Amino acid sequence: MDETATAVTTLDGLGRLLRELRRRQARQHGGSPTTYRELATATGWSHGVVGAYLSGQVLPPTDRFDMLIRLLGATPAEQGRLATARDRVEEGRRAVPPPPPGPRQLPAALPAFAGRAETLAGLDRWLDHAGHGVVTISGTAGVGKTTLAIHWAHRLTDRFPDGQLHLNLRGFDPTAAPVPPADAVRTVLGALGAEPARIPAGLDAQAALYRSLLAGRRMLVVLDNAATADQVRPLLPGGPGTLVLVTSRAQLTGLVAADGAHPVPLDLLPADDARGLLSARLGADRIAAEPQATARIIAACARLPLALAVVGARLAVQPTLSLAALADELERDRLATLDTEDPAVDVRTVLSWSYLRLSPDAARLFRLSALHPGPEIGLAALASLAGQPLAETRRLVTELVRVNLAGEPDPGRYVLHDLLRAYAGELAAATDTRAEQTRLRDHYLHTAAAAAVRLHPARRPIPLPRAAAGVILADVSDATAWFRAEDRVLVTAVQDSADDRYAWQLAWTLADYLDREGRWQEWFDTQSTAAAAAERLGDESWQLYAHRSAAGATIRLRRFDLGRELLQRSAQLAAGTGDQVAQAQAENTLAWLLELEGDPAAAIPHAQRAAELFAAAGEHRFAARATSGIGWYAALTGDFPRALAVCTQALTQQRELADSAGLAGTLDSLGYICDNLGQPAAAVSWYREAVSTYQQDSDRGGEAATRARLATTLAKTGDADGARAERELALAIFDDLDPESAAALRQEMADGSC
């Protein structure tokens, strides 16, 4: 080592010495040398820079060189000779005339760059590990792809000292077609010093010359605004040392799959980053002075960097304009407020560059998507809007996703940010949309009705209009999951619908779901809207249902006086129409109200009357449920023998009828009855079957109540761990659905009463 160090005069030779030190260290320590990451941490250099020093690509600086060779295990004598060798290499390099400077083509970085710290940190980590390669930065129009790429590129110039190339490929440009690959290669060959007369004619030969000129050089290549992977491939280097940054509105999955590119999908700015961008443009004081207006501006701009930059520029040149006034303008008409004289930064124009690249059918689907109220739309709803089969709609929406005119946050769920939606809405306004809107309404109504019946098979279906041609229903095999995905659309549609019949029908589909999810105020609001709609239509049968359903919500909300008033209205209407089932439902709901008011004895005759009316109408499932209710109320009065007999009778009927929703309540009642009869083992068995049945029906409220009672029984048997586990599970559900019940259970636990 000592003699070899004395003879070293080249950078490659110094690198070999450093690698030999590391190999020797590995032999001395059982095959475990100091890792690149450990060396980077100790010296303060990056992982990639350490690799460049040890591979002989870059001369280590004098600063910290001694630390590096000590970490590699050099002896004191070797340290001196290695330092001398390093100095000799540097002297030799100085004696050689430096090569002509490489191209320095990077555009200026944005001086007020803000945000994207997490993305930049991820890029730094990737580069430290990889050292070179291809990065694709993709995202929707105006999301800041080029700004990020140029900002990061300027931070990397020291790591790529042989030059930086920049080329706008014009993949999405209103004034010019995408740059052909052959033209792009000829342009960069000229920047690399190739004489025009020596540039070959064919694209393959040109690309080969380009790779040859990059070989052995550490260069940075920024390919901005690419259209396709094929446009980029001829510009990829053939060996290590070069970093290629590609920006595109398209996802360029081909480069990731076939060329090993590192994908960086760029989303809308987080709210804090958006605020930081405005603060960088306007000053922190101006933002802090109007925090609410700032939040409104960020929301109206959909957290899109281009829109925020336009807003920041306007506020900067109009210092007397308040943020609140500009927020008002944005909320009246976003795109008009963001209009500028410069097409390069006009939001509507920039969005159009992506739209104009779409196929005609995909462009139509993009326009139609604005007719959906948002925030997300499922594939079947999109297909209904378009009047297309599912497979064709999937193909078209995939085209939108590929160019980032739509996002796919979950498989089969699609979203447009608000500015894209506004732009699509402007385009859609020029077309006749009545048929598309009808298909979308029918999709939601008929799918929701099917999901409601699947959630509660005992419900009597309501008559629905025939669905329009081209409507496709969603899969509701998991009805709860479908409702959870679509509930915001459905609730909004009930409240906003100008069609009273549609509002009532859609509200009917939501009742059981909103009850089970603990969203009782929304349950009440939608049923109140339905009742008003039914009254305007003069339909008493719809009115009585809506009043009774709204009463159920008020009972959940502990508004018993209003609940009693609504039930009286429902009962009066039912008596007037002679609807026995409606009368029975009103009686049954009144019994429940009386129970929760603390008078189970008064509830029993109403439950008995309900059972009789249900049986007379042939509604045997509901009759068995009302019978089970009689047993439950009897148990609450302390008449456990009667309660056991009645609930056992109901249990037999419900098993025969396969009424799982009613069965769960009866099983829970039997658990409570057996616990109070001194039969804890039987009680635990009934409770566990009830929990399982509630879970099958996605009835989380029923599951939580049963688990709480099961915990009490387990505690009595001495199973403290089991009781604790059941209470925790019950609390987790109550915290989500019913904070009042959660607080009551916590108080019981604190008092030691459960």
C-alpha cells in the first residue's frame, strides 16, 4: 500500500487505493467494512458523493479527506502517503488544460419557491442511493412540475460538473406540435459540441452518438413537457454518471416499466405549502392579517400552484386589494378571476392544452364529469353519464388519468380537482346535457334502492320510475361500502334536488344506512326534506313514511317531544289511508320512544298493537320483531320469565324467516334476560351470537351496545380481561357513532358499575 501510494498520479489510481483500503478493512473485520452510509454520516458528504470518491470519478476535497481515510482503516504512515498521492493527483489535473466548459442551459430557478419539502427530500434520498438515472415528474396542468424540476436541478449542479442540458419537448403546447425525437436529439448533440456535418442522418445513429458523447461525463439533462415515453427514450444515456429529469402531464408508465425510471407523481399542494407559497409572494404579514380570506383563496384555487401564483401576482401588483375581496371574486367565477393576458400562465388556457390532446370520446367524458356533484365518482356512475359500457368507460377514463385530467385515489373511483371541474363545466355548458343528467340521477336512485333493500331485506320496496336507457347499476353486494363511498353525493342530491319525487325516493334509500352509521342529524334532515316534498306532491302515503322515519332520527337524537309529534302525524295519516303496516310501524316506533324515555311498561301495549297489525297485514318479519320488542320491554320491567318466553317465541320465528337484522336484537335480549336470571354462561353465548349477527349486517350501533352488555356479564364471571376487551371495542364504535353513549359507558367504568 505504501509503495503503491507513492506511485499514484491519476484519479482512477487514487480510487483504486481507497477501494483497496475498504476491502482490507472488510477482511480485518470479518467481511463488514464501513458502509457508504456510515461514511456519509461521519464526513457530512452524501451517500452518492462517497461512492463517486471511492470509484475514482471525483477527486475528494482536502477538507475531511484525512477523516475519510482514517475511517477506511489507513495507518498513520499510510495516511501521510495517501494525502501526498491525493495532492499529486490534483497537481496533475491542474497541469492539464481544463476541457471546454460543458453546456449550462438550466433556466433560472423561481426565486420565491416554497413548499414541496417532502418531495424534495425524497428525491435527495433517491439520488443519494442511486447516484444517477431517470426521474419522471408527472402531474396535472399547473401543478408545478417544471418549477420543481428546475429548482432541484439548480441544487444539483455541483454533483454534475460536466454540464446541464435543458430541452422543452412541447408535449402539451397550444402553439406547436411535440418536438420529434430526431429534432430533439439533433438539438442536444449541437449543445454537446457535435459538428452539424458529422451528425448522422438516422435517429438510431444520432442517439448512439449522443450516448457516446455522454459516456464518462457527469451531466444533468432536463427534458421538460414530454408527451410520450417514445419522445424521451432516444435522449436517455447509455451508462452511469448522468441524471435525466423528465416532466410531463402524462404518467409515462412506459419509462418506469421498461427503462427503470423513478416516478414522482406530483399532487396538489398541501394546505400549509399553499399558504407558504402565498406568503413567499406577498409576505407573511399580509397573509397573517387575513387568515380566513387566505383559506378561502387556497380552497378556490384548489391548491393548484399555478392558480396560487396568479393570485399572488395580482395581489402583489394591487397592494390595496384585500384578500377577502379577491376571495369573493374567485368564489363567483374562478376561471374568469384567474384569467391573464399571458397564455403561459392563464389557467383556462393551460388546462386546455391537456384537453386538446384527448381523443374525442375521452374529451366528451371529461366534459360530462363536470355534471357530477363530486367529490368522487365511481365507474358505473361515469358509464351511466356517458351512456357507454363499463369496459369502454374504463378505457376512456384511463386516458384522462394518464394525462392527469382526472385522479384515481382508489381503484374504480375518480376525481377532478375544482378548477378542472370548473373548466369541464364551461365546456359542458355548450352541449345538451339533459339526457346525461337523467341517466346519472337514475343510476344513483336505482342503485341506492337496491343497496337499501340489501341492507334491510324486510323493507317494503317503493315504486321507482323505469331507469333511462344506458343506465348501469353499481355492484351493491357490499351495500354498506357502496353507501359509504357515495353518501355525500346522495345526501347532497336529496337536499338540492328540484324534483320532489326524486328527493323523497332518494331519502327513503338512505334512512337505514344513516341510522346505522350514527349520522342521525343527516337522517332527520333528509327525511324532513322528503316530508316537505311529499306534502307538495299531495301524497299522504309518502308523507306518513317520512314523518315516521324522521321521528326515528329524533328519538336517536333524544328529542322525544318532536318525535312524539311526528309519530302522531304519521299515525293520523296512516289511519286515514287505512295502511295497517304504516299504523303498525308508528306504534312500534312509539314503543321504542317510550322505552328510551324510561317507561318500558307503557311501551308494551304499543308493541303488542304493532305485532297484531303486522300479522294482520301479512308482514311476518315485522310481526316477529314487534314480538321480540314485547319481550325486551318486559325484561326492562323485571318480568324475566315472560320476557324469556316471548323472546324465545320470536327467536324461532326469526330463524325460520332468516331475518338476521331482527334476529340480532332478539339474541341480545336473550343475553340480557339470561344474565338477570343468573345464567351467565347462556348470556355470554347469546351475546356473542348477537355480536356476530350485527357484524354480518354492518350494524355497528347494535354491535357496540351488545358488547357493552357482554362486558358486564363477563366481569360478573371473573373474566376481567375479556370484559376489558369488549368495553374497548364498544367504546371504539361509540366514539365514532354515539359520543353520548361513549361518555355514559366511560362513566359507568369510572364508577365501577360495569
